[in-house]
Amino acid sequence: MFYSIVPTEAILGLQDMEKREIIETQAGFVEAVQTPDGPAVSRLISTDPKSYLDPRYAPGSPLDGVPIGVGRKERV
């Protein structure tokens, strides 16, 4: 098992073909992927451990329940 803040794809050199979006929220940043039901949480990037216990930020959760912050950035 390997724990790191660096994405697994970057460590293993894998190409991630899914288009991902980084969205600023009140809890930090959420990486979202597009699903047939709309955007969903892929991972949470936050310095607050309590944010990771919030079910709204669980992987696979739809983004309609996530309070969006000010900025919005797209990653290719």
C-alpha cells in the first residue's frame, strides 16, 4: 500500500484519459469526473480532516450536493 498526495497516475506514469475538473468548494478542492448522471466527486483535496468525513465529498457522490466556492479550474 502506498500513501501519497501525488495522484497514483503520476507516480505510475499512467495516462488518465478521463477529463477531470478541479472545483473549489467550501471544504477545499474537489476533483470531479463526468458520469452519465452528471459530474461526480473523484477525490477531495483539503487540509481539514473533518471534510473527509462529510458524505457529500465521498468518491462517486454527485456534485449537486456540494457547495461550490468562487473559483473553477479545468485540467486536461
